Amino acid sequence: MNAPIGIFDSGIGGLTVANAISGVLPQEQLIYFGDTAHLPYGDKSKELIRHYSEKITDYLIHDKGCKAVVIACNTASSAAYEFLRDKYRGVVPIISVIDPIIEAIVEDDTIHHVGLIATKATISSGVYQEKLQRRKPDIRYAPLATPLLVPMIEEGFHNNNISHALIHNYLQNEALSHIDALILGCTHYIIVRKEIDEFYGGQVKLFDSTHIVANKLKKILEKEGLLSEGRVKNDEFLLSDYTEAFAKTARMFYGHEIKLVRKDIWND
Ligand code: DGL
């Protein structure tokens, strides 16, 4: 089916997911929407995050004709996934970045004690804990809010002494001792995945929302008969607010230059 795939995030971090999707599904047209006018979502209420997420999903489906929507943001997935999935059940598949990670962890018998680092909103939602313990009741779960990582990464601090110090400070937290797996529960953290892996000397399994989610999306499109027969249009990258700083950060998250277009779906 030659319709686009919608992907949205609170800002530009979800471009890490979009990049993985375009690698796994190169023939698909992507429409990315970054809600830069309202970021960060990570310290907003569940009600407000759900309100923004619904508006964006409605726009992607009704105005842009998307055949599937990926919530490429852990915070929005934790606040709005079930609501959006139920609203569009039988109409358009909605994919969160949380459930595919839960599935991968539940299927791995070597994991008994899993840590989660994420924004305050994702941690306080308790969504990861609830989903993990429902599927694997004896798993031990260690959550830690790491709110300074998003601004640190957006300001370009990675692979240097500042990021090293902050990452070590967070990961040395008592809550995360003895874990055998760690969920990188925020789209931005893929940028510092190598530094996190180095901290653990490769001894802790890391799970992030890029390839696991892209492969899950591919399976769903195959199952629903929604794969496109061949690309017909170019990808679109829309932001609800535009600044040069966003353009610079977008390059870092997507891996190469993209054309960003301002689209204010609230007032246009
Ligand atoms: N993209 C968000 C996430 O994955 C983090 C950024 C924000 O707080 O808006 O949770």
C-alpha cells in the first residue's frame, strides 16, 4: 500500500527511530513530526502529553493519509499509546517504542534484573514496570530518572569529559547496581549508547528503541499487507517550531542532512 508511515516525537530525538525505520524499510515514505513547540514532554503531565499526541496522530492519519503511526518517543508512548491504539483500532496500527522492548526482554531468559533510565514522566508513569511484571512476574526492576541527559545530548555534549562524568554519576546510582540489562528509555540516549556500554564493560545488555521498533513495524506492515510496492514520494520532516539549533541537532540524530519544514498544526 503506497501510503506514508507517520512518526512523531516531542522533538528531534525521534529521528533516531526514523533513521532506523528508513534503514529497515527503505522503500517506505516517512512523514516525521517533531513537536518542538511543546518540548520537552519529559516533565509535562500525562493529560497534556496525551492531548498533544492525539492532535499529532489525528493530523498524520487524516491530513497526511498515514497507514501506520509510530510514537517515536518514550514519554508519549507511556502517556498515550493505549489511548491512541484503542482510538484507531481496526483503522491504522499504532506502534509504541515501549512494547517492542518489553517483548524483547521477556523473550530473553538470561535477563532477571532490568534497569530503566528515562525522563521523569516515563519513570513516574510506571508503564515499563507494569508491562514487565505482568509478562514476567519474577523480574526485578530498577528505574532511575536521568533528566539531565536530554539537554546534555541536545547541547552536543557526548563522548567528552562532561558526558562521561554525568553518565557515570547516574549509572553509579545504587538503584542500578546488579542489573543484567538496561533499557535506554528515551530516544536521545542512543547517542550515548557507546559510553553507557563502556561504563558496563559490555557486561550489561542494552536495549534501545531504534532497530527493535523498526523491525516490529516491518512485521506489522507485512502481517497487515501494508508494505508499499515502491517509493513514490520523498520523506517529509515537519516541526511545530523551527530554529537553527533544531536543524543542527537534527543532523546529529538522523545521521545526515535533512530538510526540515515548519508546520504548526495548532494554528495553521
Ligand atoms: N523524546 C523523549 C523521550 O523519548 C524525550 C524528550 C522530551 O522530554 O521531550 O522520552
